[in-house]
Amino acid sequence: MENKKIGQLQSGDMVQSFFLIKAADCKITNNKKSYLDLTLVDQTGEINAKLWDYSPDSQPEYLPNTLVRVRGSAHEWQGKMQLRVDKIRVATEEDDLDIGDFVPAAPYSPEFMYAEIEGYIHKIKNQDIHDIVSRIIADHKEKLLLYPAAKQNHHAIRSGLMYHIMTMLRMGEKVSEIYVGLNKDLLFAGVILHDIAKTAEMNASELGIVSEYTVEGELLGHIIQGIKMIDQTATQIGADPEISLLLQHMILSHHYEPEYGSPKRPMIPEAEILHHLDMIDARMYDMQKVLGNVEEGKLSEKVWLLNNRKLYKSSIQNENNG
Amino acid sequence: MENKKIGQLQSGDMVQSFFLIKAADCKITNNKKSYLDLTLVDQTGEINAKLWDYSPDSQPEYLPNTLVRVRGSAHEWQGKMQLRVDKIRVATEEDDLDIGDFVPAAPYSPEFMYAEIEGYIHKIKNQDIHDIVSRIIADHKEKLLLYPAAKQNHHAIRSGLMYHIMTMLRMGEKVSEIYVGLNKDLLFAGVILHDIAKTAEMNASELGIVSEYTVEGELLGHIIQGIKMIDQTATQIGADPEISLLLQHMILSHHYEPEYGSPKRPMIPEAEILHHLDMIDARMYDMQKVLGNVEEGKLSEKVWLLNNRKLYKSSIQNENNG
Amino acid sequence: MENKKIGQLQSGDMVQSFFLIKAADCKITNNKKSYLDLTLVDQTGEINAKLWDYSPDSQPEYLPNTLVRVRGSAHEWQGKMQLRVDKIRVATEEDDLDIGDFVPAAPYSPEFMYAEIEGYIHKIKNQDIHDIVSRIIADHKEKLLLYPAAKQNHHAIRSGLMYHIMTMLRMGEKVSEIYVGLNKDLLFAGVILHDIAKTAEMNASELGIVSEYTVEGELLGHIIQGIKMIDQTATQIGADPEISLLLQHMILSHHYEPEYGSPKRPMIPEAEILHHLDMIDARMYDMQKVLGNVEEGKLSEKVWLLNNRKLYKSSIQNENNG
Amino acid sequence: MENKKIGQLQSGDMVQSFFLIKAADCKITNNKKSYLDLTLVDQTGEINAKLWDYSPDSQPEYLPNTLVRVRGSAHEWQGKMQLRVDKIRVATEEDDLDIGDFVPAAPYSPEFMYAEIEGYIHKIKNQDIHDIVSRIIADHKEKLLLYPAAKQNHHAIRSGLMYHIMTMLRMGEKVSEIYVGLNKDLLFAGVILHDIAKTAEMNASELGIVSEYTVEGELLGHIIQGIKMIDQTATQIGADPEISLLLQHMILSHHYEPEYGSPKRPMIPEAEILHHLDMIDARMYDMQKVLGNVEEGKLSEKVWLLNNRKLYKSSIQNENNG
Amino acid sequence: MENKKIGQLQSGDMVQSFFLIKAADCKITNNKKSYLDLTLVDQTGEINAKLWDYSPDSQPEYLPNTLVRVRGSAHEWQGKMQLRVDKIRVATEEDDLDIGDFVPAAPYSPEFMYAEIEGYIHKIKNQDIHDIVSRIIADHKEKLLLYPAAKQNHHAIRSGLMYHIMTMLRMGEKVSEIYVGLNKDLLFAGVILHDIAKTAEMNASELGIVSEYTVEGELLGHIIQGIKMIDQTATQIGADPEISLLLQHMILSHHYEPEYGSPKRPMIPEAEILHHLDMIDARMYDMQKVLGNVEEGKLSEKVWLLNNRKLYKSSIQNENNG
Amino acid sequence: MENKKIGQLQSGDMVQSFFLIKAADCKITNNKKSYLDLTLVDQTGEINAKLWDYSPDSQPEYLPNTLVRVRGSAHEWQGKMQLRVDKIRVATEEDDLDIGDFVPAAPYSPEFMYAEIEGYIHKIKNQDIHDIVSRIIADHKEKLLLYPAAKQNHHAIRSGLMYHIMTMLRMGEKVSEIYVGLNKDLLFAGVILHDIAKTAEMNASELGIVSEYTVEGELLGHIIQGIKMIDQTATQIGADPEISLLLQHMILSHHYEPEYGSPKRPMIPEAEILHHLDMIDARMYDMQKVLGNVEEGKLSEKVWLLNNRKLYKSSIQNENNG
């Protein structure tokens, strides 16, 4: 009877662990008996679980986003691991668990990443740019700490938005060492603000899981919402109109193509770079995630997010990584 | 010696009339003699004119947008009518001319059309919608009276923007008699505001001729600019946020396709109708303009604005026009 | 035991009503017992029904498009309402039912709409146009009374084709009040004939349900078929060739884009308007249908027919609808 | 003083030859002197010619499509050969010229090609197909003998349409030796009729030069016009409706893609083959024409008709051509 | 008890035949009993088969690509024929079977087709072209004898690649009788080599069934792989560089459009023809295959491989096939 | 009389300087007098120049790519600066000029950049990768020192190819500090080799000006040519086939989209990064070049190379550039 993680389970394992309920459904067998059909997750993966002969009146107990302790046995069912639940109970305060330990999350703590971003804001020398960014970030701190960068695409993990921003800032700093004419103030501000309105476009739980888009998110989208945030903030602090305009343009153009939501293409170099930083970070995240599940010398399945490409995991030794 | 309009001139005509200078250039002949090369316009068309043996030091007198009195003779030169200038002088106050009489303009007076639009605003019953529209229109009245709807496309005439709005409002009223569930308040507001930020996207002279796009116009475009206008005005008057959102969505979606500048397609019926009213009025304007120069039973040249179509002018009698 | 409509059924309801069989299938359970699996409809919706222990040799009785009287009980099965059939019999003449009351249909009677269309034909003053339209309509009256406008798209309801035509005619009349140069004769004729060959492109039952496309419909399509109808009719009545040509051109161009089936774009204003009337009526129909099932302040699911848009149902009061 | 062809002229040559006037314009020099500006052609090419000090009242004599005898001298003017005309006169009956010798034409006589096509019609065994084709060809014999296959594209030469049809027929016969299930009757008929309505789409002079598209050609296009021809002819002879339908479908689908004018793609093998025969013959014609002017081992300029490709003329010996 | 083929089975048939296992899976019923789920094929089609109460430890016996003798009974299950297996055993040497008789294959023997291709190679007169082709074909003979032309598309049958090449060669010979300027050496070589690297792009079993693409096939594709083959072979035999270049160009351009894998379009006539031969043969193969299952006078389902077209099987007699 | 550069000339300036002849043409005035029409360049720009009354027999002296000493006067002609040549002579050895000083070139010396690239090759630890790159670079050193990266696009300057490679290498090193899992050996090799075959695709003069594409360049393109170089080199040194394959894949996929010449998209992270480095460096080069000619606070003209965008030159101070 082990305290195993989902990713480690093998057919025949007995298990006694805590999991997070992602979905719960009361269903009926062909024999008209009701049972509970659960999707359980921890940071290592997810598994389907069945609690047979479950009487539906008690259902409200096992809701999505509830932590539960489960005893049961794993077995393979038509090619996938499944859990037969023998015993289940909702976790209590005494279990002293952090729900955050049960969802996929960025590899850095929210506090660390927030501090990193603040460090870059500190490097912005233009007072207006600094103040616009600083105020918007402060206003959205609570959501920023938890939000993923997307509902399903790249960085769809808890605090994924900050992780994306932080990596892009580091990369942006490097780029400006090569292309020395770039205005770092604009570039850092553009990176920090480019997706900030995702906090207004989507509703995410405190676990960093997006349940749905907001009405304003559907009717306008985070690009337009972000432009309005900058417009309002710049007006409030009385910023130079050109600065406000350039930041708005960077947000507007960062998807690059009209069919991806940018009616204008980048017209200043910093907007051009912002787009490429965004693409590179998204691609590297997705590729790393896919290749993590591929053997050396093998190809992945087709990946829808990557234009339906397969990826290949090279078997040659990386000798140059010291 | 006649006071002829440009559209009436024939080879051999002696002419003595007022014209507006649209362009002026000092050029040199093969014989190294300088002359003045002018483009003159009135409401009936435009003509090239030459003032031979013109000494350039006096050039500043004959600038674009200046009214001049010209005496000369018309003749055909390589298939086009041309004017040989014998005498020219700048018009003075005593000539008592209205420069507006010399540029193509909408077929109604600006004041009439402005009053018509105000009439529709008066029909808006929802107080917030009424106030947002009313305030934005008042704020832009001066430009609105003169602005064309475009630099080169449909309604690129003085007061063309109001003419476009007015016709769409009339059409919108008709549509809402057929599709009775439509919210007329939203529809009228959407029509009035859909292109209002063209006043901020383009710089037009008091003749309603667009010289260039503004920097903000280039970096953001009138759709984004219009959304910000609504956002700011709605905040100022404390309007219901949903109303502000729906108006912004109507502006955002009225070009319909991402590749034409609308990142979101219409998600409410009034936005859908707004798009079609805009298309119909633009197409009817362009077609009428092209067919005005085509003989019955003949085809026009290819018209770039109309997807490079030729138009055909039917020769069958319109018996049903009473 | 109530005579409930499908749209009203709730779990636990006992029901005794007439329904129309849309589909019927004899299936076998895991236990090798045969049962009858039915899809039943009335004008309020459709429901799956099971008749257990059904012996297949009697199947021919319960065919699609048969009216049946059913006694049974409703219950929810995996999120959807289902009907357990206790008793079933085919409806007889004594039941005195109109099968038309059991399928979704246009909100006006076929006779009323046909008369309306005839009214518009009466308004056509050009004799040739009048005669072409009049004869074609008369020739197709029988199908016209019942046909939907499509197999699955907009107006796919009994008499939907006439409903579409009638609404477009009313709208067309309004448009010609605004754009007064339009030739109403051509416009009305174009509206009436634009989809008339759908009666030759599809096979529809007397319930207005399309079972399939005809071979000619697949090999040529209703646009080409409609052009041939006009060509033949115009020849028979000896009409002015230009009139025949313009009507054919209107049919040919009304889908507007080559990739939607129109090799030529509209080259006369009436053809341009025809396209927009068609689009507006289709869009308004689809949007109204979708929004009928959406709560105020909520978004619909993505709608495939509307370029995969979601729609939004505004919660602001429509104060201007008197 | 030589009787040279245009393609042979070199700077300094004195020339005395017959040419065809393709275009004639009376122009005026900077010194206000009028002169005649001519475009002259023979089968080897075209050249610009000037007749200085020409008094315009005599202009009507030198009209397009007139054969003239010219004496003059050739010289290079800004990179192109030009002809200075010393003497010019209109050709008379005594000169005993065939105007057809002065325009580019198919390499076979019209009579030969017409007979060839009749030979293939003779091979059609199905009576209905035979009669439809036979009657349509006979009805259009006069135009068919002279018409090019296009205004500017492939086979834009006198009798080019028949040349295109004849080559495709020969090729079609070969194809049906490989893919033996093909219905040769349909295939031959499709080939002969696929572009037959070009005779109704365009106006061509008796020299096989297209001056313009007809109104019906612009409003409907030769595909629709051809379908109507078949529809009418099949009705007249009382042909099997399926045969008429298949022939119409072959015409409709032969451009293959909606954006090239075919709303339906080929749905029978014979229609599929028809498309490829058409493409192959067009491409071979265009390629041969372009490569005729390219040196071995060299590339041509970009060819707009061939998707802006350059072509390459191989320098390897064709040893396998016996 | 009959020795029936899969394509002949009807509900109720008792059967005792050999089949090839295409797929085998051990599954568990709702009652927790294991059974064997098989996909069996012969040259006439495929069928699902169940062996109930099968104990999994013996599974390794029934692997894909194994020939088995099966006794059982056919019945219809939810609209499809299914086989209930009573007895099954692996075929042995004494059964004296040729596994090749159980998979769909080209209608000619591999040896015949190989000899045919060699015949065409023999016709190539240019020594370098001859030697390049000859050597490459010899080097790939083993695979060539068995490989299909694709994993799922046209000619996805055993020896399908050679069948495709052979038919194209015959067609190519015909084409060069019509367009006599074509270099037959290049054309034959291009046909033979155009898909030769499919043998390196895919892994196929000795049954001519492709299991997967190779890593090199995924990362480069058969076009690039084929170019490298030619490059290497030409270098080895010291061929004229232009000949090598032209052959490489033909391979590179034979998909015609960049989006189908050809970065360059055909720039020599032989490359242009090669593309059309490839298209014609693929289309004729697919159409014939689809129409084989369609009744006269009926339409097929939509065929994904043919741009989602339906095909029509004409009911008119082919009188011209002698 | 000053030794001015072309970029400094103003109307009225007398000038006495060396220039490079880019184009020379002997033309004739309306008065039948011949003159020499020259295009002169130095590193600051280009200017049109006229030498009147020039007798053509001496023309061969003033050929393109010749350095000349010119005395003359500058004046504005129709909006552009023009040079009237009073005296001209070909430069001699005694003038001791370096023709390279007269064409636009990279801002670093060829030798410096070559050494930089060698430095990066030295950092490659995998022996096979190192050897492939090292040998290919050495083999193309002569051309590499001078070649531009394109005929007309980005980096179309002398030694532009190396400048592009060097900057990408620096940028690639930075990227691998952020995305630490990347294989630097592959990345550096991919950067160095990605455009190396431009040396085989184009013919460039020793001034780094491309005159034309080679035949092989037109028929195959630098991507295919580069793959063959790697294939051959890897074979010669007996490299690990996977290494050769991955390098070939990086070359093949670096244009990213099939329509830009890459039939395969990047399937390894290093190929993905290579594409973005290429794009960033191209865009930064083009943007910097365009903005160099734009005033602060102003927009550029539309730039064809940048999807027809205008660029904006910000007027806000770059305070963060230390």
C-alpha cells in the first residue's frame, strides 16, 4: 500500500494517496446501478477512477477542485491505467495539504517570478513607461500570481503567465545586447504588458485553471482589453501621449498577422522583437513539453499546436552544455 | 470667352473662369525654359494647364488649395483636354467665392446632414447610449461637418463621412422594420460611431481632402481609436459597462474579417447588420459613381475598388421608379 | 398521463402523445435481445425512445415519416431526456392529424406566403420580367409551397424557401426606397428566382425535409440549374435577350465569391443588392435561432454555420421596439 | 532596298515591304508638327513606324487591319528597332495579297483542322452525343475557322481554338488507349465543346484577333454560355437527358477550381481527363513559345502566364527523337 | 461450411477459410471476461472477428501479418458483417499458402512490371541518363518489387509503386508522340525516378503494407531523398552535371506547388509533363477504385482524397470501347 | 570645388570626386545629339549624371564597375539631384583607390568576420559537426568574404552574408543561455550553413553585387544546394548519418513555410530557433536601414520588403542605452 503519484502507477499497484478531483460524474451501468466516475490529478498526470455502487445523494461531497484521499487498486483498461476506488474521503485541514501541490505549475515560485519582473520594471528608466507598467502590474498582482498564459495552449499551467513573461524579459535583455539600438524601456514594458489582459479575458480558479472566457474577453479579446488598460492608466498618470501610443501599438501588433488578431503589423523595432520573443518562448515551451515524452531517436505524434508537426528527439549527445 | 466648367470644355474653347489649384509644379522644357505646370479642379473634374515662360521666383503665389482666375484656351493633347494659360491671378475677397464650391462634395449641405443625424440620436431611448453618442458627436462636430469617409475609397468627398452615416441610418431604420427584434438604439449608435474615429485617423483640409494619415491613425487605426473614444466617454458619463462593451464590440467587428481589420466577427445581430449596411452603402456609392460615366449597354473598365470587376449599365428602361 | 410536447418533458413524466418518427432502427442489446430504437419529433424538438423486447419482424410498421401514438415515461439518461415506450401504435385517419403540425415550419402559412410573393410579381411593370417570373413560379408552385431553403443551413424548415423569399422581397422594397435608382423589377425578379432551382437541386419530402441532392443538383448545382430555367422560359415567351441575360447574371453572381459558387461577381447594382439581401436574411435567421436558446447575458456555443462564432445575448432592455 | 520581314530588320536597313497596320495614331511633336505613329506587323513580329510631316486630314486611309506597302529605313531608337517611313500606300487588289499571311496563325490550315475534328466526330458512336456535337460545330463553323483560343493567353493566334481542340483530341485518343475504361464518346465530345462558347464570349476580327469580350461573355462567361448551348441543342434533338447533363458537367468542371471558374470539380473520369488535356496543351503551347526565344543553356525571363516561372532551355542533345 | 472470401459473406453463413490477421487485440467484456478481437483480411476486403472466452496467455500466437485458418459464423452487427470465431489456428507450411494472395496487390506480377520498366530504361539513348536510372533501379530492386506508392493514398497496394511507374511510362510514351519536341530520355528517367525514394521514406513489410515513415523520411521527405540519390549516383558515374541537375529538378518540381512539397515549379517541358502524368494516373486509380463500388446512375459518398468530391457512375452505355 | 560624397550634394554644388559607374548608356536627344547617361555610386548613395555632346565611339571606356574621376555641377531636376559632367576620366593605378570603398558594405572587415565565425566553429565540440562545418566554410572562403546575403533583400551589401551569419551566431549564443537544453553545436552549425549555398545560387562580382542567379540556383535553389553540400561533405568525412540528417533538416526547414521554400517545418528545437534568428536579423537589418532615412516623429513610406508596412521613428529619448 503505497503513497504513489499518478505518473508512477502500474497495473496491480495498491494505492493510498491524496489527489485533486478535476471532474466528477454520477453515471449508471447497463445494470441500472449508479457509480461515481472521477478524473483525479496530481502534478504528475491524471487518471480515471471508478467508485462502484455509489449512492448519488451523497454526490455534492466530491466536487471538482476538491482534494480527496483515495484507497484503491490500479489496473489497465483498454490500454490505459484506471483506478478502482475502495475508499474515498475529502481531505481536511488536519491533512495540512497545499492544493497548489496538485496542479501542474511553473518551475519557479510565484513570489520569485513576481520579484524578477519587478526587478525588470526597476530597470526601466523612462519615468512614464516605468509608472504605467508599475501601476498596471500592481493592480493585477493577485491574478498575475496564479494565472496561466492560456486555457489550453502554451504555458497553460499555474503561474504560467508570469513564467512566460519572466523568460521573455531575460531573452529581451539578451537581444538588446546584440541589437544595441533597441529601446530597452519600451521592450521590457511591451513584454510585461503584452498578455496582461489575459487576466481580464479569462476566468481562472485559484489553481490557475481557466474555466472559461469572460464576456468582455469574447467580445473584445485581450489585445483590445490591454490597449484600454494602457490608455486608462496613461491618462491617469498624465503620461506622454506618444509613449502611451507606442505601448498600445506594441500590444496591438504582437500577434503579427491580422488573422491571428493583430490588425496592424509591428511598425517599430521593439514591437517586431516583442513578437519574436513571444513566438520563441511559446515554441520552446511546447517543444520541450512534447519531447519530454519522446524516446531518443524517435518521433512524436503529430502536435496540433505546432501546425500538426511531429517532433524528433535526437539521439546525438549534447556535448556542449557545460 | 465663356465661364465654362472643366467638364464642359472642348478643343478650341476660349475660357475665363475660376478654378482651384490642386497641384503646382515649376518645370523646365528641353529648351531650358521654365514653365508652370498646374492641375486645376472644379466640381466637374480636373484638367492639366500650362503657363509658358513663367519665371519661377513668383511661384509661391500659385500654391495648392488656392483659388485662381484663369484666361486661356483649351485643346486636346494626346487624347486629353489641356489648358494653355494666357493670364492667371489669385482670387481675392472681392471675387466673393466659396472655395467649397470647387471641390466634389456630398449632395446635401453639412448642416442638413448634421441635423438629420441629430434627429436619429434623438430617437435613441436608452439614456446611456444616447449620451455616449450625443457627446462624441458634439465633440467631433467641427471635423464631422467636413471630413470625407476615406482618403481614396468610397465617399472620398467633402462631408462624405456624414453622407455615409446619414444614408446608413435611413437604411438601418428600414431594416429594423423588417427584423423587428433588433435593438434600434444599438443599431443607430453603431452606425453613427462606426467610422467616427476617421476624424482622428486622417488629417483632412477644410476642403474635405485628406492629405495624410495621422501617426496614431497609422499605429492603431480608426477601429481601435473609436473603441478608446467610447471607452473614455462611457467612463466619463458613468454608463452601464455592458452598453459600452456592446458599442465597442460593434466598432471592433464592423469590418467583419480579420484581414480587413476586425479581430472579432459580429456576435450580436446589431453588429451583423451594421456590417451589411456599411457594405451596401459603400458599394452603391461606388457603383453609382462608376456607372455615371458609362453609356447604356456598355461595360465600364475594371474597377479596382470593386475587386477589379467591370460594371454593366443596362439599357432596359426602369419602368418602376415612380 | 399528459399530452405533453417533447420540449416540455421532464424526468419522471408519464406521457401519452402523438409524435412523428424521424428515424427507426432495430438493435440488439449485449444480452442479444432485440429492441426498437426510435427518434421521435414534434415541432418543439426531438427525443430518443426505446421499445424494449421488440420483435423485429413487425418493424416495417414503424417507418420514418410515420405518425405514431406513444405511451411511456420520460427519464434522464446521461444528461439527455429519453423515452421508455410502453405502448405504440401507428396513427390512423380517425386520429385526424395533420402531419405538418409535427415538423418545424415557417411562421406563416404556405398559402399566405405564396400570395405575398404573387403580390410582388404583380408589382413588376416590365412585361418580360413579369412573365418570366410568373411562369417559373407557377411551374414550381407545388414544390415551392413545401420546400425548405436548404438541407441543413438557414431556413431548413418546411416552406422555408418561400419564407426566405418573402422576407427578402420586403427588405428589397425597403432598400429601393433608399437607393432610388435601383430597378425594382429586376430586384424583385432576382429575389424570387435566386434559389428557385433548389427545387431541382434537392429532393424533399412533403414534410419539407430534404432527403438528398438530385444527380443534376450534384453535377451542376442550383445556380446553373436556375440559369437554364430562365434561359428556357425567356426563349419560350420570346423575351428581350438583355432581360434574360441580366436575370441569369443575377442568379450566377448571387453567391458573390467564386469559392462559394459564383464564377462572376455582381456587375449591376441590383445583383449586388440581391447578394446582401440574401446574406442578411440568412444571418438574421441563424442568429435568431441560436439566440433563442441562450440566456440573457450569456454566450452561445460556437456556431459552425456562422464561421464558428459564439453569439452573445445582451441583457440590456430593448426600450425602442414600439 | 530589300523585301525584308520585320524579324530580320537591322539598324541601317533600307526596306520596301508590305505590312499590316495594327494601330495608327496621329500625334503632334513638341514643335507642333503632326506625324503618323504606326504599329506595323507581319508574321515575324511588330515594329513602330513614324511618318513625319503627315497631314491629318488624310488619316482615314491608314486604319488598323489595313495592308500597306511601305518604303523607309530602320534604325535603333533607345534599344528598339524603329522604322522611318519615306513612302506609304494602301495595298490594292492588284498586289494580290492574303491578309492572313500577315498575322500569327496556327501551323495547319483551318480547313485541314476542321476536317480533322469532323473525323473525330465521326468516331463518336453514341447517336445523341454525335448529334449534339455535330450540330453545335456546324452552327459555329464560320467563327471556329478563325477564332483564337483566347485574347491574350495560350493559343491567341488565328484558328488557335481549332488547333487547341485538334491537339487535345489526338492526345485524348492516346489517353483512352492507356485508361481503357474511359468513354471515348464523352471524352471527344467534351474536348470539342469545352471552349466552343469562346466564339460567343469574345468578338474576333476575321484575322483571328480578339478586340473585346461581348456583354454576355462578361456577364456569364464561356462556361455558362457553353452549357446553355448544349442544353438548347440537346432539347432540340430530343437527346437522353443524362447525356446532356454529363456534357454540361464536363464543360462546367473543366477549369477544375472554383477560383478559376468551375463551381463543380470533375465527378466523372472523362471530365477529370478533359481538364488535364486542356492544361497539358496550354502549357506545352506556352512553353514552346517561350523557349523558342531562349538560347540553349539559358533561362527565360519570368513568364507571367506560367505563374511567373522562368523556363530553362536545356543544352543536352535530344538523341531520342527519331 | 464454405471456403468463402470476405467480400462474399452474408449474415448466417458458416465459414471455414484462411485469412491474414491485420490487427489483434485482447479485450475484456463488461463481465470481466477476456476475448480476442481480430481484424481479418483477404484480397476481397476486411472483417471484424471475435473469439470469446479467449485466455490471453496464448496471445502471442495471433500476431498481425500471420495467416490463420478460421471456422465460424457470420452475422450482421449494427450494420456491418462480423465473424464469430469457433475455431482458429495458425497456418503451417503444409497449408502451402502464399501470404501475397491475401493482400490487395497490383494487377500485374512484380516481375512483369519490373521487366517492363527495364524495357523503357533500355529505350533511353543518352548514356548518362541511362546509367543513372539503371543503377538506381538496380540498387532498389528488392524494395521496388513490393512497395506500394503510398501509405494511404493512391496505389497503396503491394507493388503499387511499380504499377504507378509502369502506367506513367506507357502514358509518357504516348504524350511524346503528340508533343514531339519532348526529350523522351529525360521524361522516362523522370517518371522512373520521381517517387523512387519512397523506398527510403517509408518502411513497408514484405506484404507491401507501410507500417510507418522512416526518420529520414519525416525529416526530409522523398523528394529531397530522391535528389540526393541522383546526386550521389551521378557523381559516382561521372555524369554530365547538367543531366544530373535536370533530373534533380524534375524530382524537385513534380508536386508542382510549394504547399505540396515542391519549392520550384517545372521549368522544363519534361518536368511539366511529369507532373501531369503523375496526377492523371493517381486520379484515374482513385476514381476507378471508388466507382467500382458505386451503382450505375448513382453518386458515391464524398471522397476525401479527391478534394471531398462525390463521383458519379454514368448509366449510359460505353459503345466505343472496342 | 569640393571632394563631396553623393549623399551630401546640394543644388549648385561644384564637385570633383571619384565615383563608381554602376550603369552607363549612350542616348540621343530630341535634337539627335548623343550624350552619355551614367549612374554613379559611392558608399553614400547614387546619382544620375549626364555628359552632353558625348561621341559614342569612345564609349567602351566608361563601363559599369569602373572607377572614374568626375568634375561637374549638381542641380535639382524634377525633384531629384542630378550631375552635369564637365570632365571625366577613368581612374588609374596612381590614384591608388580601393574599389571596395565605393560600394555599400558590412560595417566590419571581411577578415574580422571570418575570424569571428571561425571562433564559433572552434566552440563546436562534436567532432563530426565541427568537421562538416569547418570543411564547407574553408571550401567557400573566397566567395564568403565578399558575397552579400541576397540580390535585393536584407543584407544585400558586400560581405553581407558573413555579417548576417556573425550576428546570428552571437544571438544564437545568447539564446542558448536562456534555453539551456539547446544543442549549441547543432545551432552554431545550422546558423553557419543555413545560407552557405547562396554562394552557389547567385553569381556576385568581387564588389559583392549579385548580377544574376546561376542555372542551378534557379532550378534547385540554395536550400537544396546546401543540403547536397552537407550530404557530400558528411559522406567524405564519414560522419554519423544522424548528424548529417539533422543538419540537412535544419537547412531544409529554415524558411519555415512551404510557400517560402521549406517543404518541412522545424522538427527539432534547434531548427525552430534557427528560423527565428534568421527572421530577427533580417528584420532588424531592414528596419534599421529604413529608419536611418526617417525623421523622428515621422513615418516611412510603405516598405515592400516588410509586408508593405510603414515604419515609425519614435521621438522619445532612448534613456536606457548605456
